[in-house]
Amino acid sequence: MVIINPATEATITTVQEDTAASAQEKYERVRQGQPTWYQTPIAERIAAIAQFSELLQSQADELAKTLTQEMGKPLNQAHNELNGARGRIQYFVENSEKWLAEELVTEEEGLVEKIAYEPLGVIANISAWNYPYLVGVNVFIPALIAGNGVLYKPSEYTILTGLKIGKLLHQAGIPEDVFQVVIGDGEIGKALLELPLNGYFFTGSNRTGQRIYETVAPKMVLCQMELGGKDPLYVPNDNVNVAKVAQAAAEGAFYNNGQSCCAVERIYVHQAIYDEFLEAFTQEVQQLKLGNPEEEGVFIGPLARQEQIAVLEQQVQDALDKEAQLLTGGKKANRTGYYFEPTVFTDVNHQMQIMREESFGPIIGIQRVADDNEAIALMQDTDYGLTAAVYCDTQAKAETILAKIDSGTAYWNCCDRVSATLPWSGRKKSGIGTTLSYHGIRIFTKPKAYHLRKG
């Protein structure tokens, strides 16, 4: 497999892909090693994970550069991702033992009732390229702490990062017969679906997630999907500082080039402040520096995947055909690499792809609304349900609106953020299951109920 730098279109290196046979061999190795790993005291398992975090820190410069070169994320954003991953690991290190301990439910004369949390066994972590460290540690870290073995398939767009993750985990003390990296594209992903695994954890597109879900359903094993989003942001008319809100919304829409499942993908603004917001927002976007992601100050790097350019061009043309107004951007940048100009549309509506289909790129539509009720109806008019944001001066108002939105996460005066202490879950086509928080620790276990009565 050839690894291409999306900023230069030059070949970085080539790597050997796995085959169905080698994936089977890796599975057998992990299957045999997993029981011993589970018998390892949890304190030792946690200590190995803590050491992995230290290695991420000590090698951050090299790891960030590798990530930037293979998927185009600006270098400072790559460092931010590594720091964020270490923060999540710290949560798991500090909290897993508590949530994995046996839970005494009833203790009375002659009877004890308790719950034990046993590992699933060997799981597949089919991961994503947009935040390989963040979405990866959501899965393989709590899975390993809980005593599972892991077959980890990084995206074919971040293979070098995936290989480094495997190397550092082994260096930290995770046995090679507990964690194995499986390399390849969708074909090797299909091979994993044929293996008799005990759970499947996928992060990626809705289309691929649905195929995985349907394929493994007959196995009757846990299958968790973290999929896409078409995340709305609403700006009511009670904002003291509209320019500040516009700045936050622009960052939420264009950070990581909009390649985030929880990026702001559509914006609704109350008609009373619409023009003011639109002017401030467009100014913010036009100031975003596009360029080589290894250069300081660059905010917009290349798209990770060349084929996404055609998706964005299609959405732009569809919006123009339906009489949306293009305020800035709208085309591939005139330079080598997979660059697309930050793009802003107004006069949009829900007949346009830009307001209904996931963009996963630096493109946004902003729609005028008459009042909160119209905004709520439009925010709800989607097949997705990952996040929703409201920017206003009153918490009560924000919570009233957000309570009516069917999404797994609700934001007031923030967006595009994830906290390790809170569950991360999607509704409708945004996925099924939960990572992070104590829910995201116990999801990697099978609860066993003990009824213990003295004879």
C-alpha cells in the first residue's frame, strides 16, 4: 500500500498489507493471549496504559509530524490531538478500576447479590483517520484495561500512525499477543468481520457502519457504531457579542478542515442578527490561513482524501443550482495537494445537499430563521443525531431548545468538543452505543449476576 502526503501528493513510503490469512493468524495469537492478560492484576494493566501515555508525550513531536504528513492535519492541531488523547487516557487510568470492580448489590442474612464485569474477549477496533489518536483511545484503552484482546485496524489514510500506536503500546508493556495492528483497506476490514470476534467497534461513515452492522448481526455479539453527523448550531437573538459567537462558530465548522463527525455542519441565525452574524462569520473564515500544514499559522491544510474534493464540488454545484449565494470559497484551491477553499453559503434551505448531507470538509451553509420554533424544526429535520449547539446569553433558554433536539450531545456556548467524563453517543444515523465516561468503560465488559445463597 502506497502512503501519500495529501499536501504534496508525494509518496511517503509503502507498507505491506495484511491478508485474510495473516489477519486470522493475528486473531489466533490474540485469542490465546487474552485470558492471561485478563488474569493480570488490573493495577498492572493500568500501569502499562499510563506508560503508553508517557510515551505519547515524550515522542509527541515525531508522532505529530507523522500524523500531519499522512493526513494533512495542521501541525499544531496534531499536537492538540495528542494532548487530548493523553487527557482521555488519564481519565481511564484514574477511573477504570472503580467501574470494573465487583459491585455488591445486596448483602443480607444468607444472601449476597453482586455483579462482576468480565471482558468481552477479543474485539475489533476498526478506527477512523480524522482523529486517529482520539477515536482510537476511546476504544482500545478501556478495552485493554478491562482485560480484552484487541485487533486494531487503523484507517488506510493513517496507517503510519496506527503502526506507531501499536509499537508504543508494546513498548509500554501491552503484550504483542494482546494487541495486534491489522493493516489494509476495506477488504481487510471485511476479513475482520468474518472472524469469530466477541465485539466490533467502528468509527466512520454511516454507509460503512450500516454494512458492518448488518454483516455481524447474525453473530449476536456487541457491535458499536460511532458514525457521522450533520450537526446544527443555532444563534438566537439574545447575544451581546455576535462577533464572538461568529468566531466560535467558524472554528467549530472549519477546525481540522471540517473533517470531524461533530463539526458544525449547518448554522441557523435569528433574522434580527442575521446580517451582523453573516458579516462577522465571513470575515473570520476569510482570515483562516490555508497552506502547508507543517508551516506555523496554517489553519486549513489539505483534505485527507482526494475523492472528498468531488463530494464538496457536488454540494457546491447543487447549492448554486438551487440559488444559494456563495460568499467565499467554493472551489479546489489552485495549488498542489488536496486543498479546498473554506466555503460559506447563505440563502440556503433544506432542499440543498449542503444542509442535509454530511460534508466532511471546509464548507458551511447559514440559514435565516424567524424565531426559535423555526430553528428547532430545522435542527430536527435530519437523519442524524450526534450534537447540537445553541449560542445565547441565557442558559435556561438554551436548555429549553436543546431538550427538544434528538441528539446525543447538547452544547451551550460551545461546540465541537468532547469530554472524557461524559458519554459520547449518537442517535439515529449517527450511531449506536457509547464511548467515554463510565459507560465507555463498562461497554467493554459482560456483566455477570451472582446470586449467592447459603445452604
